[in-house]
Amino acid sequence: MKGIEILKTYPKVAAIIKEWFTKKMIESMSDNIPEDYRNYMMQRGATDEYLVNVIDKNPAALFEIFDSKNVYVGIVVETLPETEKSVFRYYICPKGKCLETSSEEFFKRKDVEHYAMLAAIDYINKMDEE
């Protein structure tokens, strides 16, 4: 699932992600930025284009946001004895209670990060519905 689809499918989580990145953007501004510009940026927020770029290119960048919601992502790497290739799996730990490790095997770290991100987004979305 691409970033734009994620933002549309999970609007509640999209709002959480946008708020978090907007806050970080404002915090990173130097002190000599005019207050009216800060207010403008706060109202405008992080753009969807920016969020899609982060989601698609660096899904692990969202892990800190998940941490702030007490949904932790873990990545495990194993070496397959028969091929000596490394495979990655992920698990989600909501409120410190880890769920089962994914049964899917990934050969690239970025792929496992993407699917772990999707699992965490889905969990947070369901959590916010309760």
C-alpha cells in the first residue's frame, strides 16, 4: 500500500502523523523565525505530499510516532541455515505486550519496515475506534 492510499484509508492515523510532523517542523525552526510565519506553518501543517514521501521512502521514520502511542515495533533478523540468507520479520508490542511475530519473511529491511508500519497503523486505527 502506497503512502497516499494509507492517508486515505486511515484518516485518523493520518491526522496523528500530520500533527506529529507539524510539531517537529515547528520545533526545528530557529528562534529568529517571525511568529506570524510560525503560526502560518502551524495552521498549514505538514503537507500530504511530504507525508507520502516519508511513508513511501522511510517507513521507519514513523516508528517514533507509534512509540508515542505506546505501540512499539520490533524487527527481528534471522539467517536461514540452508541458504545463509538473512530474513526479516516484525512484531508489534501495544502497551508493552508483544503480539506474535509475523509469519511473513522479508529479504529487505525496507520491506519489513513497510509491513511493520502498516500493521502498527492498522492497530492504532483500531485502538482509536474503541
